[in-house]
Amino acid sequence: AATVHQDFIRQIVRDDLAANKHQAIHTRFPPEPNGYLHIGHAKAICLSFGIANEFNGWCNLRLDDTNPGREDPEFVEGIKDDVHWLGFQWHDLRHASDYFEVFYRSAIKLIEDGVAYVDDLPVEEMRAYRGTLTAPGRNSPYRDRSVEENLDLFRRMRAGEFADGSKTLRAKIDMASGNMNMRDPAIYRIRKVTHQNTGDAWPIYPMYDYAHCLSDALEGITHSLCTLEFEDHRPLYDWFVDRVDLPNHPELWQALRESGFRTEPAKPRQIEFSRLNLSYCITSKRKLAQLVSEGHVDGWDDPRMNTLRGLRRRGFTPAGLRLLIDRVGVSKQNSVIDYAILEGCIREDLDATSARRMAVLDPIKLVLTNVPEDHEETLHFPNHPKDESFGMRDVPFAREVWIERDDFAEVPPKGFHRLKPDGEVRLRGVGIIKCEQLVKDAGGNLIELHGTLDPTTRHGLPGADRKVKGTIHWVSAKHAVAAEVRLYDRQFNVPEPDDEEDGKSWLEHINPEAKRVVQAWLEPAAAKVAPEQRFQFERLGYFVADRVDHRIESPVFNRTVTLRDIWAK
Ligand code: ATP
Ligand code: MG
Ligand code: MG
């Protein structure tokens, strides 16, 4: 059922549309291509793309590539792929670097208007002049340069005449402002670094606060949604948007449109919402990058990682992640969402969408001595207990089956309803079996169980209704397919790994049990599948054929999530 969202941002959008403030809603998602997207980004994506879809507007994907050197085309491709995977389509794909010329001309306009100047203070001194939260800053000695001198110096900065860091273009606002962001923030810095899109064309690069709001204005973004840490930047956002005033200055961007760009500048409005924080997780690209570079994981797509790639490889579904974002909602309240809520959303989606299969992860053999040695039989199992549209599958049965080692207890604890010496249990879809003999090696280790099948208890036969307490799953030993199964769990073993107050580095909280690999036996119908196919392995959890390593000849499955919360206290 479609959810009706009632959050404050959608209310603003509704009001704006009702007041005819905009003809259509335009949003954007502006990641910096310096890493892969993580679960936190899923919130920003679902919000900006979701609102655009709900109100028949559009959303651009804009790569905020104003920091050359930290950015990589590999990440650009990854980001595009992840947004599509989550289920969204962008209207235009843009790069902030597409606008470098517009930004430059806009800066010249600011200089001409007397509200920007070239400063020669070195970075450290500029910082000292900035003051503190309790003390006002001081004006730079270069603040009163003439417009002509500023224009000349800025053009020469652009021409590459000065060394990195030797000059900065700054906005002339207010060094005594209570908002530190308004104390003559930098607009351009000199950095002779090759850019992945513009090469060596630019020795100067615009600052985020300047480039971001002008990109929004240029693309006609009506609602620019971002996280709360930008709240203090909003006055600066509005300052640049108003001072440059792109809608009324076509000379600044006409050339862009003539080159084929769809551009209809408007005055955007920035609205902040709280970040998604998940317990037992890290949502910082820098730290995720560190996990990769220091080898704590096997890459950005390691299923332990809460990158979208990692979650995807782990078997999480786009619908499950969108459900999480719906449940969490949108507000200005910072909070940490329990990882169990994410798992619950994924289970909910996978329960409805995954066919069932049988797999044995820690096998012990059970020989049914009253089943003839050459007996072979094909049973028919429904693929889904609650949804007939999933159809049926063939499950081979024979005298020897694998069962889970922990479905048998020689000395059963109280309340144990599975197999025990002389006990009975139902073998799923086969009938009731009785354990009659334990076969042990010289060292006393259990190697095999022998038992008998009560043939009258088969489905459809008179004894079928005979009650036993437990039902266990199994795989015919003769038909079983060997598989590697990777059992994943939470990446960190404390709820807030990057809480620095405990005096420990977040790296010390890595859960060493977050990945365990076992050799398992699968029923044949679980093996002949394509990568990324998902199943519920009955009684064990949801699993996915690994999108990189799975082969029909050598299956590899990842555990997405257990059937029940194993972390609940
Ligand atoms: P990180 O701090 O992990 O590097 P970022 O905010 O620097 O993330 P960007 O690529 O700049 O990464 O993010 C693109 C957009 O995603 C931004 O608008 C940002 O506000 C949003 N975003 C990032 N992290 C989260 C989060 N945890 N929850 C919601 N939105 C987020
Ligand atoms: Mg960022
Ligand atoms: Mg950041």
C-alpha cells in the first residue's frame, strides 16, 4: 500500500504548490564522488527523488566534484549504479564542474559589485583573523582593495600566475557576525590540481558553499534538501543566491544554455533534515574508506559494509531499504535508529518475495535404515508457504540425509523438541523419523545417526496427523550440492562504535564474528540459480547467491539476515 507521507518537508512542498510558488518541484541529490554511497545516503536519495516523484517534479543527480584529487570516476559510476539500484531515475545528470565558467563569471560580478575581494593572508593567518564563537573576527588588511585591483588579481589567479594557497577570493560580509560562516568566507582558492573532468583548465576551484547554492539556482532547484549540519550555512547559501541573482543575470549563464544545457535558473530554498544514523554502523565515507584501505574488509562492496554496494551484495533489497526510510521518517531530530529496525524491514520484504529452499549449514548424516538403499524419490514442495504463485519444486529424497548438527542433542536440554536418542521428529515433507542409534568413532565423536522412517506419516497418508513436537529440515546426501556459505553479522559489536567518549578507537569495535564461512549442503534447486537470487533457507534465514563469486558449479551464498533478531536482549 502506498504510504502517505506527512513530514514537514512535504508539507512545505504542498503549501508552495498550493500557493502557486512554483509550477513544478525540482530537487537534486548532490553526492561528492569521493567514495561509494552508504545507508545514510539512501535517506537523502529517497527523500529528494521520492518527493520529486510524488509531486510530479524532477530530481537531478549532481556530482559535486569541486575537490579534485579526492574524487574518482570509479565512484561516479558506482553512485549512478547505486541510485538506479535503489529504484530512482534522475532527470538530468550534472556535474558541478559543468558550471565552472558560470561560477567564475559570477565571482567577477561579486567583485564588480564590491562584495568580494582578493585576500593575500596565508591560510593560518586568515584563521586567526576569523576570531572565535565568543570573539569577533578582524578585517583582513586586504579587505579594502579597489574593485579594479581585485578584478586584476582575480583574473591573474585564474590565469595561474600565483602559487597554491597564496591568494583567496573572499566574500565581503561581516567579520563580526555571530555566524562564523558569514565572516568573509572563501569563494575560490588556488589549487593547481588536475580535475577529472576539466583537466588542467582551472588553477582555481570554488568552495562548496559557493558552488553548491549556485548549482542549485542554475538548475532551477526549488527545494534543496540537505542534512542539519548545513543549517548554519543557510544564511550564506541565501547570501550568494541573492547577490549573484542568476535568474536576472542571463549574461552569466547564457553560454551554458547555448551549448545545449537545459537551464532555467530560479531561487532555491534550502531545507535541512536530520541525518540517518544506524546503530552498530559507521556512516562516514572517510571511515568507510579507511576500512577498505586498511584491509579490514575486502572492498567497498564487502557485505559487512553498510555501503549500498555492500548491502546489495549482502542481499538487502531496494524495497527493504526504502521501507526503512519510510519507517524512520523525516524530521529535524537527530537520533540513532536501531539496526534491528533495518533488519526487520529487510525480513518483511524478503519474507514476501523469497522462495523457500532447504540447506544444511553444519551437517551430520542421518541414515534411515528402513528406506531401501536404492530408493530414490522426488517430492514436491511449495516454494512459498503463503503464496501459491511461487509454484512448486522438486526435492529429491533418499535413504541418507544431512541434518543440522544442532538439531540433534545426545543429552537434550529441557524443552528441546528436536531429535534425541529414541526420540521422534518430523523430517519436513517426508514424515516422522525416530533416532535409534548413534554411530561414534574410536574417540567417541558422533559421526552418524541411524534411524527409521514411519512410512504411514507421509502427507496424505492416515498417520500424517500424528503429532510430534519438532520439525527439522534436511537435504538428501546423494543429491546435495556443496556450497560455500558466508554468514554475515553486524560490522561492529557496540551500538555506537564512533562514540569517542569510551576512550577507544572505533576500529576496536569491529565485530570479528561479522563474517564466518562454512561449507554447506544445498538441495539441488538452490544451486542452479543466477547471482543475486534470494532465498529463505528454511529455519536459517535469508540468503543470496553472491553477485560476484557465485557459480552454478560452485555456489556461494551470503546470509543477508537471520530469521529472528539474535542481538535482542
Ligand atoms: P560523509 O560525511 O559520509 O562523507 P557527506 O555528507 O560528506 O557524507 P556527500 O556525498 O556530500 O557525503 O552527501 C550527499 C548528500 O547526502 C548530502 O546532501 C548529504 O547531506 C546527504 N547525506 C550524507 N550522509 C547522510 C546521512 N547519514 N543521512 C542522510 N543524508 C545524508
Ligand atoms: Mg560532503
Ligand atoms: Mg562529510
